[in-house]
Amino acid sequence: MQISIGTDNIMANSPDLFEELRYLYRISRVIDNQQLIEAKSLLKMITINAAKNFELENDIGSIKKGKYANFITINLNDPNFYVHPLEIQDIYRLIVQRTKSSNILKTIYRGKVVFERN
């Protein structure tokens, strides 16, 4: 089984997957600099790995023909994402460290827009 993460602590905190990602990314650098959790690995933990752990990888977890279209779009032009110059290899780290729920433009679930920010 691969590691997957989520937000199941609603009694103590408001669930915020982006905060969970940010925390794990940063704490891995404090605890053991030899065992860093990379941003791309964290994103896999909330997508591909989670789908595999629930035996849903044939339907969700990645973007592929025949799978449900479940994804969000974010606005990388928002000020909190500003980096000059933006290097493609930094995109995962940027998403993990700086994304807030207010950056979500759309949520697509099973191919239908279920949330859209005006």
C-alpha cells in the first residue's frame, strides 16, 4: 500500500488539503533533511496513491481517457504564485506551498462543473 493523505480532522480543524500538503512539505525539512518529501510526491499522495489505496485507480486519481473527469483548476496568475522567473520544475513546489482555496477557479466532478468562482 502506498501512502495517501487527506483531511479527516474536522473536529479539531477545518479541513484544508492545501494546508495538510504545506505542513507535510515543511515538516519533512525540519525533522530529517535526508528524508525530504518532495512536492510532486505529496500531490501523488492526494491523487494517484489515494485512488489506488481505495481500489479506484481505474476510475479516478489521474487524467486518462475513460476515467472520471474529477479535477480543479487554479489561477497561477494570482499574486501568491508570483515567482520570477517561473521554471517548470518548480510548479509542483509552487502549488504545494502557495495554493489556497481562494485560488480554485473551478471544480470539475464527473465531467461537470460543480463550483465556479466568479
